[in-house]
Amino acid sequence: MSTLFAGDDVTCRVLRRGTEVTVKFPLSVSKRLVPYHWDNRLPPYGVVAGLVFTALSLPYLEVEGAFKQFVSDQCSYLVSCAASEPLRAEGDEVVVLACVLAHRANLGYEHLENLRLRKCNGVPVRSLKHLQTLLYGPNADSNSNNNLDNQSEEGSSSFERPAFHRFEFEPNGRVVVMDAAMADVATNEVCAENAVPQPWRLTEQLASEVAAMASKRTELAL
């Protein structure tokens, strides 16, 4: 089992109604709210006016030293999220503010890090993709540096964008408020200044890359 990958088949002998039957089962990684790893891919992220969001994972906690003897209240809270919260719906994630890339638009917030994003514009955040939708509407493009230009007429007519974005974090109920128009400009400037190729890289993109790798391995094996 240790030499197999997700998507590979394992042959088992089972008893069904008293008869031994040989069957094949496809292997898959167990789904958790906080994943153990990203299948050797770069982790997902989203940048909003220098606020860098990501999905909580065990590698993230390890890098932040969350399993050492002395940790911050923020890391301790994130560890409790990873240990106790179940996956209620497929695609759910714990969205975390990892750090802030300094810009005049986020002046005063640059010290924030390791905070769980609970709500965006008053709506509970379920995942990075959901956060992107709350900010830019249902037709947002993760590969674009300007999601507003990519909104179709149909999508833009049904999505009312607020003048200010309100982010609510835990623990301690911290709140960040940003001008939406200024945030769009700041996002492009921050990405350019910090050599970030695109402001969003979502978990769905990682899944498609992993599936493509599994398919390629199968072709090579055949």
C-alpha cells in the first residue's frame, strides 16, 4: 500500500454472502477540512490589496511552529480548528490570513498574520473560492489580475458589489475594512511589486493538476 498513489487500484478478497470474491478498489486520499498535504503542489492562495489568504493545512502549521511548546494565541486557535472541526461539505476550507504584503491600502494592518477569516461582507466564508466569489461575483477568473473586467453582463447585473470590503477574523474578533475600488488597484500593484504571477491560485486548480499527473502515470504504466 505504501508504494501506491491516489487513483491506483488495489485488489482485495472479500466475503459476500459467504462467497469469496476478488474485487478492485480505487485508492483516494481521505478528505479532511484541514488537509495533510497538497500532493507536492504549491499551496492555494488569494491576494486582496496585500492581504494574503490561504487554506489551512498541516504543512502551514508546521512552518508556523504551531506544534512547539510555546505558540501564539493565533496558532493555538488554528491548531484547534485542525484537530476538532469536521468537514461538513465537500470543498470547505479553513481560510487563513497568512500575512500582509505592505501597501498604502493596508496601512495599519501589516502586522496581522495567522488569523482565521470567518466572514467577508457579512457572509461566512467556506473556502478560498467562496471568498473570491464574495469579492468579485460568481464569474470571477482566478487567472486574471482584474476580475471586474471579466464579469459578464449577466453576472455583473446579479452581483451588487459593496463600496467597502469588511473582513472579520478570529480569534479576538479583529475586523479589517477596505475601500473596494482601492483594493483592486492595490492588488495589481502588490502582485507586480512582489513578483506574484496571479492574485489567485485555488484548490480546484491543484486538484486538476493532480488528476492530470495521475492520468499521465497511468498512460506511462500502460
